[in-house]
Amino acid sequence: MKAGPVWFQPQLSKSTFVAGMQCLKRLYLQVHQPELAGELDEATEAILNQGTAVGIVAQSAFPDGVIVDAGHDEVTSALERTRELVSDRRIPAIFEAAFRYRGVLVRVDILERLPRNRWRLIEVKSTTGVKDYHVYDVAIQRHVVCGWGLDVKSACLMHLNRDYVYDGQEYELGRLFTIEDLTKLINKVDRDLPRLLRKQRRVLKRDLLPDVAPGPQCQDPVECEFYSRCNEPLPAGHISELPRISEVKLDALLAQGVTLISEIPEDFPLGTLAARACDAVRRRRTWVGDDLALELGKLKYPLSFMDFETLSPAIPRYAGMRPYDHIPFQWSVHRQQSPEAPLEHLEFLATEDSDPRHEFIESLCRVLKGKGSIVVYNQSFESSRLSELAAWLSDYAGKIAQIQNRLWDLLQVVRGNVYHPSFRGSYSIKSVLPALIPRMTYEGNGGHRR
């Protein structure tokens, strides 16, 4: 793969530098062939939009701050506007300030003016703590801003405080966010930045894509947007599909030249779940445990098949909520009075922007009153949401406890008693449903991520 003309002078940014710290191949592709990146799915887009929303709220903590509103493709305008604002001592803080130093361009989330012509650099993240890669993210910004000529007293990360409880009125920004000073950590890596930058520039000047083998860096600290380009889909029956198999055992099998489950030696030690899966794949049929009938016999009619849908906003929306608390906005219940009776479907869906929690639990308690098993797939999810609702709406705590006592976890029953080769190592409803009932799929059946 060719990089382009030999006179190409690579320009680095904060994002490409951080990408290069994860993987030099990712850096190269971001700069030279960004069109090869996979399309963003809805979940990734939601995360990015949420990060933008968090950044906007964070700016509110610095009244009278001024944003450099030139877009990221308007570099010259952003640089000029930043210089103007830096020179204006009446401006207490600058948002999205742009700086370029020795071919590296950064946009600083918040640059706070301090006495004696000093500054505090603040990077805003929608996380609830400091991650290792954040240090390099902030370090490259300080490196550029100091090189540009500003005296940066401290370089910080501003992130959400998971312990903050919203009162439903105005956000207490000093409690919603935590600002952690990373200066000491940055000082430890700062001396290495020139070498790292030289290394990244050398890679970008090459004609060929760097030879980096796929590995943990493909998904750590984030999944690379070029993941599918570097990681060919594994064939069905690959040994990595064995549930709960350790890396040590995978490496041991690969060292023997074993890549498919069907090739695993009979005497190779496997855990219980992996051994079941191995047997099912070898025999090309569903493995069914002896206790399945016993487990199913514990069900009591009328049966209610229940599922929740939730949102997890970074910024809490309603009273009593913390960052990333789940907002339950939809439930679905299919009810069967007896083995011969038809299924009856009932549901609730919040369609307004107002707090849906009261109506959600009120309607659910009304539908689930009485006796009978309540079947869920992954009990911990629904039960945790019910516990949260009981804490928020204590008047319903008794009724909620009764519902929780009737929960019957289908996931645990499947995991302990069934394995189909098409599970491919996963007990997710997305894998289990179409494998056991081919005419049905996860899409369109009210499932949600687990």
C-alpha cells in the first residue's frame, strides 16, 4: 500500500497521535486511507454524541468562557481566533482552542486563564475515571500548547463523578464533574514525546503500511475502526469459540497446530462448558443436559415472559439518578395462562420526554400481579433495574420485591443444560434464539443488548 508522493509531510493531531500510541497501523490508515474505516454503528454514534453533550455541559462550569467556533476543517481560522482570545485578558476561559507546534495540531477542550499569565489545560471525557491512555491524550496537548508559548501550570482531566446524585433541579457542576490533575503523570512521559513523535512521522513517511500483527491492541483501549481490515473472520468451529477457554489453553492448542474444535485431541483438558461445546461441535448436534426437564419443571403457570429496554445517559436526566444510571422506558410481557393457552402480549412504551419511571413500574406491577413464573433472559439485568426503581420509588418496593422473587432466569438454564454448535461460544440471546428456533431472529423480537 503506497503512502503517496515522497515529499509528503505528515501532519499529526491529538487524535492521530493517540491512535498511533495504540497501533502504528491504525495511525497510518487514519492519515493515508481513512476511507477504509468501518462504518459507525448506532451504538458508537450514540457514544460519540454523548461525549459531545458532556463536553457542552462541562463548559458551563466556566462562565463567560468563549468558544473557538471554527470547525475542525477550518484550521487557519481556528488558529487565528485562538491567538486573539489568548491575547484578550478579559476572557477567563477558551473552549476548543487550537494550537499548532512543529507539525502537531491540537484542539483543547478547556483552557482556563490563571493569574500571572498562566493557564490550566483541561481535557473533558465522558468516562467516570482516568484511563491509562488519557495521560498521553493530555500530554500531547500540553506539549503543543507549551511549545506554542503558553505557560501551562497544570494539565487535567475532567470526567463524570459516578457518585453524584442529581436532585432534579440544576446540575451542581462541581459535583457532577471531577477534575483530576495529571501533571505529575504527564511529567513522566513528557520527555519521551519527541521520540514518539519522530517514530510516528517516520511511519507516516513510508510507502508501505507498517507490518503490525493483529493482537490485543485491536480492541484496547478502544476497538479500532479498521478492525475488520486486519482481522479476517474466523471459520465456524474455531477453537476460540469454546466458551470460557483460557488464553493459556488457546495458546497451547495453537502451538500444537490445532485451530478447529474438531481437531482438539481427546485427552486435551477442557472445562465443563468448553467440553460440552466441543462434544456438540464434533457430533454436529445439540447437547442437552440431563437436568433440563427438571429445570423446566420448576416453571409455574401463568407464565410471563418479560423484557426491558433502557437508556443510560451520561448526564443524569431525572431526580435521584447518577451518571450512566439506566432509565427504563419500555417493557414487554408475553403471558400464557396454561400450556394450551395462546400467548397474550402486553407492553409499555414511554413516548414523552418526561420521567417515565413511575408510569413504567405502575403499569408493570399491574400486569404482573398474582402468581406464576416471570421468565427473563439474564436475570441480573432486569432484577438490577427493578432494584433501582425500588430505591427511586419506595412506595413500590414491596410489589417490586414480589416480582423479583418470581423471576426465572432462562439464560442460566440454557447455559447449564443446552449447547448448539451455532452458538459459536456465545450464550447471548442473539446467538441462542436463531440457533434453537431458526425461523426467529433477534431483530424484531424486542431483544436488547446484554
